[in-house]
Amino acid sequence: MELVLSDLTPEAFAPYGDVIQVEGSDFFHINDGSTERYHDLGKVEVSDGHRVLMSINRSEPCAMPLTVKVLEKHPLSTQAFIPMNGERFIVIVAEAGEEIPAGTLRAFITNGKQGINYHRDVWHHPLFAFEEKTDFFTVDRGGADNCVVKSLPEPCQIVFP
């Protein structure tokens, strides 16, 4: 099976989470007008009182073409990834469900100025870099009981349009 990459847009990604970007987002001025605050770009959810963590994940690039075999989900919290140095990255998702709803599987490519925030329970591929080593600013939930990993019914290969 092939999974064709689409450009990441807020509308296309809405079933899976939030696109974190300045372009097209509302802002207001703070600090005597010297700063534009693009406020509340992604909803952080933690369901059970655990701490919200802010981390940096450094990822090595994957060999392409990538064959997708597994997805994971986090039923107790959202999870956000923002590239720190303008690198593009690939996002592979499927809608929430007990099992992976393979018919909702999508692949997006960011423009290097976008981050993503996965909704709770949304299936996604584990984090990886695309073209070069990438540092991701990450916001997620502390604790070890918030990750479910399952194999796809059929592996698929990422295809560039």
C-alpha cells in the first residue's frame, strides 16, 4: 500500500490535532507593542493530573522511502512537536480508535515553519527526522503509562506526489 504525502494545513490536519504556525493565526501585541503573541495555538490536554513536560527530542533522519509498520497513540494527553531550526518533517496519522482505522491513514509534510499537536488518542508514527538531524521542542505528559503501540494491518510506503 502507498501513502501519498500531502501538504500540512490546519484544515486537513484538524481530525488529528492542531497545526502550530504563525501564518494565518491571530495575535495581539504585548511588551509595549514590541512583541506579537500568537496565543493558544494548540490545546494541551492532560487527563489525570500528571505534569506537563517541555523537552527537546533530537531525531536522526530516516532512510527514504520509509515503510510504515507501526503507529502509537497517547490516550491520556496531547503531544506537540515543533522543529527548532526550521526543518521540514513528515507526520503520519490515523484517527482515534481502539484499533487503527487504516482507512483514515494520512501522511503530511510540514513546511519547516510548522509544528503539530496530536489530539489525545490519535494514532501517529513515532517521531523521526526527515532530511537532516532535527531538534524538536516537545510538550507532553509525564509518566510511563500513556503510550499504546500497534502494528498496522498492512505496511505502507510513503510516496512523494
